Amino acid sequence: MAFRFTVLYVILIVAVNYGFTVVPLVALPGGEVWPPISLLVGFIFVARDYAQREIGHRVIIAMLAAGVLSYVMASPFIAVASVAAFLISEFADWAVYTFTGRTFARRVLLSSAVGTPIDSAVFLSLIDQFSMIGVVAMTASKMLGALLVWWMIRRRETVAG
């Protein structure tokens, strides 16, 4: 399949945005909340990096298409917050990935490290649940997926290099 990572990227965005509407939030100490579906968001940032390798800067079109599909499939309140967070953070992720000139593994890690806290802060702000504990919890959960994929890519680069 010629666009397998691009299709995976779009599917993951839509699935996670839908998941935000059906997976209950978990209460954190101090009254903050954490959406467990955010564990999957780290994989989206990495899937975007792979999709960009596949289709170049046209990945922005895939990003926008996923945003439109998400709006149709999720509740409007969550969809707007999620799509806005994704678009802002994904553009930051895209810029870091595009302009750093590092190895693929480093670009994956750096772009995720920049994009995930932005995504968390924007999303929680737009749903009126912003707190530093919430941002840290969501960012950490998203980075778990990114770190796992980074480790696998880095291992492959080390063996091949």
C-alpha cells in the first residue's frame, strides 16, 4: 500500500478524537482530570513523521482531512477542542521535524517533545480543564508512545549504521 502511514495517521487521529467522546476521564489528585485515550496520541505524532516521509509536506492535507473527519465523528465540543489542539501541535511537530535536519529517530523524538505539551495545553484549555498537573499527565502519557517508537527506530538505526 503506497500511503499506508498516511492512512494510518488519518485513522489514528479520527479514532482518538472519537475516543475522547466515549472514553471517560479519570480524576487526578486536586480535582484535575486526565483522558486515558491520550496514551494513544503519542503514536499519532510519530505516525505523522512517517506520513511526512511518505508524502512530504502534503501531510498537512492529511492533517486537515483528519480534522474534518474528526469533527463529523466526535461531539462538536470535544471535536473542536481536539481538532484545534491537533492542528496547532501538529504544525509545531511538522516544523520541528522538517527543519531540524537530524536523524529520523532524533526528529521523531524532538518533534514529539515539542508537539505533545502544546497539544495537551491547548486541548485542556479549550475544554476548560487546564491545570499543570493535567498537562504534565497528558504529555507524559503521549510521550510514552513516542518514546517507544523512538527507541525502536534508534535501535534499528544503530544496528544498520
